[in-house]
Amino acid sequence: IAQYVATHGEIDNQVLGSSFSGLTPDVSLDARIINVRRSADQDLAEIDAGSRDGVKENWLMTVKGAGGFVARLRIISVDINRATGVIELEDAGVRGPVEVGQTVYARPRR
């Protein structure tokens, strides 16, 4: 279980409950975070991959830091070369914050 949590993050009621929504990616993709915007309403991260790379709205991607899983990124906007997503399941005190330069990845059926 500890290895799963380190790789994919905690399983919580938000993920298991009716509020869960998102698409499982249909291609493997690695990207980098190029911008993070935080506000009182939501935290957003922009990645250096877009529709030309196969990214689609509502994809669920994983943010990885030096220690493993950092957060989940739910894509809400896709351009040809970039995409923006809402940061979810971030726990800056435990896993660290989402930051520019971190890897974001998508894997089919995960």
C-alpha cells in the first residue's frame, strides 16, 4: 500500500465518491509543468503538451516530483502546444507543492 500511495497518492472519498470525474488517457505522454497559477478559487498548472500530443480535456494526469507522487492534474483547457489543468490531491506539507519543472505523465488505462 505504501508503494501505491508513493506512486499514485492517497485514495480518499473525493476520488471514490460521486464527485470523481475524468478521462483515462489513451496514449502515454510525459510533459513538464511550465506555469503554476494559484488563487483563492483554484490552483492551475500549465504543461508543455497539447492537442498535437494527444492531450484531451478532462484527462487525469499525474504530477511527479523528486519523491514520487505530488498531485493529480485534471485537464480543463487544451491548445495545440499547451494544456491547463486543475491541481487536485495536492498536499504541500507531506509531498511538496506542485512547481514549475515537475514532470506530468499520462498512461493508458491508469
